[in-house]
Amino acid sequence: MSHALYTLGRYAARRPWTVIGTWLVVALLVVAAAGAFGQKLEDSMGAPGLDSQQAADLLSRSDHAGMTAQMVITPTDRSTGFRSLADLEAGAARLPNVVGVSEPAISPDGHVAVIRLQYAVQDKLGPADLARLKDFAGTGHPGLRVELGGELFFAFEQPGTGIGEGLGLLVAVVILLVTFGSLIAMGLPIGLALFGLALGISSMSLISYLIDVPSWAPVIGSMVGLGVGIDYALFLVTRHREYLAQGLTVQESVGRAVATAGQAVVFAGGTVVIAILGLAVAGVPFMTAGGIAVSVVVLIMVVASITLLPAFLGLSGHWINRLGVRHLARPRTEGWQRWARHVSRNAVAYLVGASIALLALAAPVLALRVGSPDEGSLPETRTERRAYDLVAQGFGPGINGPLVIAVDTTRDPGVVQPLADAIKADRGIAAVAPAELTTGLATILAFPTTGPQADATVETIRRLRSDVFPSVLRGSPATAHVGGPTASFADVGAKVGDRLPLFVGAVILMSVLLLILVFRSILVPLKAALMNLLSIGASFGIMVMVFQWGWCAGLIGLETTVPIVPFIPMFMFAILFGLSMDYEVFLLSRVREEYVVSGDSTGSVVHGIATTGRLITSAALIMVSVFLGFVLSTDPSAKMFGLGLAVAIFIDATVVRMILVPAAMTLLGTANWWIPRWLDRLLPVIDRQPDVVVQSQPEVATVDTFA
């Protein structure tokens, strides 16, 4: 592979404008097509075979197939109570795409009223509908305070994360400047990441013609895309500058950088893509679609790193070492070398101590609880949170998470009332609204006694399905299913939990096989998988401490404890396992290169740490800064992703990569690179020492490299 990459790198450096022009044409076509023909990204929590999905399929025949919003009204002077709400009700009914408005429901204390708005299906709606509702609620209602909530916000309210992303990029710029000491060398990774991200995010609206890409995919794509894009470029630019410092010509240096660091980029990116595509094992369509969309972003970053970046490196020539503070870029390997030797001399102590520390951090995973963070977890500056609190105070917590029960009455319409009475009699149900009847379908809204996040609500859903429905419908051809957002989250969470062991096993197996292929070793891939599990487990444990237990929650702007969103652990595992393998590939590539030349197992580990320590640390700091930027979002789910990814990468680049890896590899010695001969013969041959096979007599520059 390195021969092909070497040729590709030299070509890009020799014909930079051809490569750059091709990328620009492709980017313009994709962005233009996305703007003209791109489809809207949509959210769906359903999955085939789930009871909540069967309810959604039935409800598609009624008005409940559309989206809902609610206006929560309270008088500004509670001593006077409500005046007439007729004008408010009539005005809401005149809003575009509103197909129905419920009569006001007044709380028992008379201080809170709720008007439910039924909108058309999501395909016919857009952000403009939410904006019109906000404008209507915010003007012309003297004596009333109107707050808003409901599914319309979930679909079209986009919490701003621009400030956090900007701060993350600013920190990345500083780190790159310190690492390279050159404005040009710093600008190339940033520019490449932003270009690839724009192309990848734009492509999602076109991918939605093939699969239903969820609306949160661009957020996750931005996190992962910025991180890997900057990191991959960082590794390539660093190797290129090393070759220039050895006196090679620009084209030769670029070719060899792509053949060596570029090969590591390809395998590291391939591991990320494999891990994320492994989400298909979950059998949840929206997770599979989100994984495919994010994988496309990663794939674009990989291809751009080995084609577009070499073109810019060739174009910049020796200017890449200029326009900066030169002393910042001087390599400092002595400290890393001393550290690696220190760990190697005390390998057992460091291996045991670091493992115990990570296991302690991972222990809270045993208390991990999945659920649906509702509008009550948003900051009080959001109208959805204020509406949630008002409704909970006036009607009880269960009204914020109604269960939408769909009854197929095609062959037995008389079953509706007995079923409604049985539902109302359940101890977990506070109230039941009158059934809405259409031809062959009845819709019953049931309000639990507990909130959407409560375990008791999930138990109520289970009891309705297993006990209440069978007791009424026994012998009847009618069927009943529990739907709505609360039931959907509970069902998806249960399915994800059931599939998680299979998913974890599949991702680990695919990643281990890839590393066996790359490094011709059995123990190195197994060690990498085990250590990645430790770092990911520790990050999950910290998430439980912060989000479920509330430890230091105020530091990230979290106002209340929340359960972990059902799909986040699986999605995070895929991303983190892939990203963790990035650093493993880059480190072990250097270790393997040195071992092939010297045959010294411990010395090659020290060499690998010494030559990659600064680089991996810089790359990890960049990823951590990018991920932490998303913690500034007001969306709890974005906070979970940002904090979890940042903590895992930090642990992986420090405790795992700089302590556990050198300690374990020192103890294993030459066994690191053992592989059965029969397996070695079966595996396809990949260049083991790219520096050797690329070119035995490299072209050397005839002028001073840094002149």
C-alpha cells in the first residue's frame, strides 16, 4: 500500500492545482446540489418490531400522525385568575399548518392552562412554523404569560453551539501554533478540517435520499470530523517536516510522508469507519443512518488528508517552516524518552496502578440508567423548560410525558371504553383523556403519575402491555399499542441494551482483525482492544457521576440530573473505539518501524513514545478542546457527547498511551510481535516498513531546507 500512497503523494505535490481544482469542483457540485435538491433531515425514534413503532404506524391514519406543540398559560396576576382564553385559542387555530386546537385544560388550582396544537406531519413543516408560533405567543396577550413546548421544538429548535465550536477551534489553533511554530503549518490542518467538514455536512442532505438521516447527525459529524480532520493533517504535516529537515526535496518529502503517516491515517480512519458502521448491529434504523452519515464525514477527511493536503504541502514548499516562531517547532524528544524508560523500568507498578485507577473510574457504569432527558432538563432560560415546570406544578409530572395508546378497532369497536376504564384503573396512571375515534382506530391519551424520566413510568408502560391490555382484549380481534415519545425512548433503550453485547463484540472483533492485518501480531491487537475498553469504561463512569449523580454538574451548565440517552452509550462506544485506535495505530506504526530495523523490543517502545509523545499529546489536546466546545450547548445530549468524548480521549492519550501501552509492551517483550506462521501465510501482505520499501535512495534537496 505504501508504494501506491507514495505515488499518490508525489503526484499531488507535483500537480497541486490539478488536485485542488478537482476537489473544488467536487465541493461546489455537492454544496450546490445540497442547496438545490437536499432533503430535510428528520428524527424518528422508531425501530421495526417495537410496540411503540406499531402504535406510530396505526396513528399515521389519524391526526396524531402529525407533530404537536402546546401553549402553557398562566395569569401574570394570579389573584385575578384567567380571563377568557377564546382569543388565544382562535389565534392559534389560524396559524399555518395547524390542523386542530384543543380546548384549554385548566389545572385544579386554576392557575395553569394548557392548549394543545395539532400540526400536520413533519414533512410539511419547517423552522418557519416554530418561528410563527413563538411570534404569536410573544405578542398581544396582556395579563397572560405564555410559554411553549412540545414536539415542534424537538424537531426544529436548534440550540446554538457556535460559540463552543469557535472556542474549540481557537484552542486548536494555539496548540498547532505551539506544535509547529509556523503559521502556514498551523493553518493547513485547520483549513483542511473546515473544508472537509463543510463538504461532509452538506452531503448529509443528499444521503437522506437513500436513508433517513437524523437531525442530530451534523452535530456528531462536526465533533468527529473536526477532531479527526485536524489530527490526521497534524500527523502528515509533522512527518513531512521531519523529511524536509533531513534534506529531502519537497516532492520526495510529501511522497514519503503520505506513504508512512498516510498509511497510518488510512488504517486509523478505516478503524473509525468500521466501528461507527458497526452501529447497524443494533437494528435501530436512525442509529444506522446517523452512523453512515458520520462515517461519510470521516471518509472525506481521510481522502482529503492523502490527496488535498499533499497538494497544499507541495504548493507551500519550504514556506511551511516560515512565518512563525521557530524555536517552538524544535523537536523535544528527550523528556518523552526519559519518561518511556522510566515506565519500562517500573512496568509492573505502572501497569497495575493505572489499571486499578481506570477500573475505579469505570465502576459507576454498573449504575448507568438510560432514559429520555425531557424538557425539564433544559436551562430555565428556555421557554420549553418554563412550560414544563408550569405544567408539572399545575397537573403533576406525568402530563409532560403522555402515553399515546393506539387501538385498532376495525373488527371490535366496542372494546374502547372498557380498555380506557382499565387503563385509568392502573396504579401508574393519573388520568385518561376521552378517546378520539376515527374509522377503525381509537386514540387514548393516558397521563402517568410519574415524569417521563422516571423508572416507574417505564414500569407502567410494561404493565399496560403485559397485564392491562391482555386482560381486556383477551378473545377480541382488537389490538392496542403504547406509543408516544416516552414509550419510544423506553423501547429503543431496551433494544439497545439487548443488542449492546453483540455490538461491542462485533466492533472489537473487526478492529482486532484489522490490527492483526496491519501489525502481524496477536497480542498487540488484543492488548489494544482491552485498553480501549478500559478508557471507554472510565469515560462512561464519569458520565454517570456527572449526569446521573450530579457531581460537578454546575460546571458544565447542567441544572438537574438526567438519565443517559438510550442511543448515546452505543454511539459513543463506536466513535471512541475508533478514535482510540487512531493513537494506537500512530504509536505502534513508529514502534513497529523501529523494531523491524533494530529488533530491540524495549528500545523500539521507547523510540515510539519518544517520537510520537509530543505529537499524540498535541492531537489529543486538539480533540479534547473541540469536544469540550460542545459542552457549552444547552442541549443535554450534546453535553453528554462532548464531555464523554473529551474525557475518553484525554484518558486514552495520557493514561493508556503513555503508561499502560509502554508498560504492557515492555513486559511482553518479543511476544508483542508473535503470530502463528500459518496465520502469517494466510494474511495478505501489507508493507511492514514503509520507509524502507518506498525508496532506498530518496531525492535530496540541493539547497538548505530552512533557507
